[in-house]
Amino acid sequence: MANVPDDWIDLRSDTVTRPSPAMRAAMAAAEVGDDVYGDDPTVNALQERLAADLGFEAGLFLPSGTQSNLVALMSHCARGDEYIVGMDAHTYKYEGGGAAVLGSIQPQPIPQAADGSLPLDAIERAIKPVDPHFARTRLLCLEDTWQGRPLPLDYLAQARALCDRHGLGLHLDGARLYNAAVAQGVPAREIARHFDSVSVCLSKGLGAPVGSVLVGSRQLLSVARRWRKVTGGGMRQAGLLAAAGLHALDHNVERMAEDHARAGRLARALSALPGVASVEQHTNMVFVTVAPESLPRLRERAQAQRIHLTIGNAPRLRLVLHLDVPESALERIAGAFA
């Protein structure tokens, strides 16, 4: 059952979920210690659980996905190095330029294909020769899902082979890794196995209030632990938060299929409405394009119906389904658009 805190429907993102009573009980009962000293048993259990589940040697609990990606990039790359990334990828476009600002790492963005992949030939052309004129290309960073789209599994194998040929590391911003795994009907480790490091967000569709886990080799994670401290991410009795992540992994992975199914039903309902130019649905996201002149009226209707939408000046809107959007909300959402 959805954990709906009030009668508002919030479609801005799956980051808006609130912990269920059962998750709160798990947090209250968590055994804790000082995680900066490595003494918090619940944090250690979460790190070990995700590392084992995804096929890696070690894990590191961090406050946010932004910081998890940042310390991953800073662990793979040194000052003056470069990472290749999608032009619309989260690590490049939506994380404050942290790799460049704090890590002195040059991003080399290239346009994504329609499915979210970076064309392999474009990646190869972007790799710099060994020459003092150029930054040293060290890393390829992919994102799964991207705008709700899971990256094709055969593409991941091809990207891995390319990185091996060129001596590059391969990092995954797996903020919605479990959405991709559920949608593709595979264990999450089947996706993660192609990468040297993976960042997993616990506070999106998984429903935890805070936190991400970075997984990789012990050697890489020892470097990442130092960068976590340097960037202010060392927490003390963090087991209270880690317990929410463990509860989410136990209870909220398979149920993501419900979010995807509801997103599909909402997309079909919106497609039938006059004035809706186009509708796309990928995993738990629905993208709706309406006439630009309709946006002010839609903004009024959504407010009146107590529906949170992100409505800017662009006619393409993103609606994100999650565990706090029940089946009963779909008719109200379609009514606002109607």
C-alpha cells in the first residue's frame, strides 16, 4: 500500500517518497556506532549487502547520490584527467559541475542516443591521445536508467570491451539501477557486472529518506573513503539511515514493477486526451507534451487538484510514479490534464 502522507499527489520526482511506518520502526531499532571509525554495524551491513548483491568487494555509504558520484570520479581520476560522459547525464549537467570544481577533472560530454547510450564510435573519437596538450582520458561514465530508459544489456558489454581496449575505467551512475533491473527482468548484478564502480541511490524508487552506496574494489573504495571525508560526507551514528536502506532493499525492489505498471496506465489515459500532443512512458516516468499555451491553465488545474508538477516554460513535462502514488491517484491526474 502506498504511504500517502496527505492528499497531495507529488509527481515531481521519486525522491519525494516518505518512509513508511515499518521503515521508521526499522530505523528506530537500528544498532549504531561511529561510522567514521568504521564501527556502525548497520552501515557495515548495508555496505556489505549491496557489495555482495552487485558482485563487488566493498561498499561505501554516502549522504547523497551527488556525493557518491563525485567521490567515485575523484577516486578514478586525478587532477588534469578527463572523464567521458553524456551531454544530458546527471553527473555532468545536474550535479553542480563538482568533478571540475572540486576534483579538477575535465568532463568530455558527448550527445546521448535516443536510448540513453553513448555511441561507441563517438566515445572512441573522444578519447585523447597521450600528448601533453590534452587531458588524460581515464574514465567513461554511463547512467542507468536515463530519462527512465534502461540501457540495453548488450550495449553494456560493448562499452566494457571498449574500455578494456583503451585502458579506461567504467563507472555507472545507477541512481535508478533497480528500476532498470526490474524493467529488464534481470538481477541488478547482471547490469552492475560490467562496471568498475556503481553508485546506487536508496532515496528514489526504493523509498529510503536519504543515502546512496558506492560499490567497487577494496582498493578503489579505500580512496573513495578518504574523498568522502574530504568532501564532508563522514557521518557518525549513520546506522539510523542505513537501516532504512536495508529495509528498502528487503521490501521495495520487486514492488517497483507496480510503479512501472501504473506509469503505463497513466500514459494510456493521457494519450486519449485531446490537447495532449505526445506521451512517452519508460519504467516509472511519463513524459507528456502539451500545447505551450495550455501550461498556465494546467498549472492552475494541478494546484486546484492538489497535484505537484514541475511546470516550467517547456511544453514537455515529466511525471514520476513512485510508492506514494496509489492507483486511485491516476484518475485525478488524468482529470487535471483533461
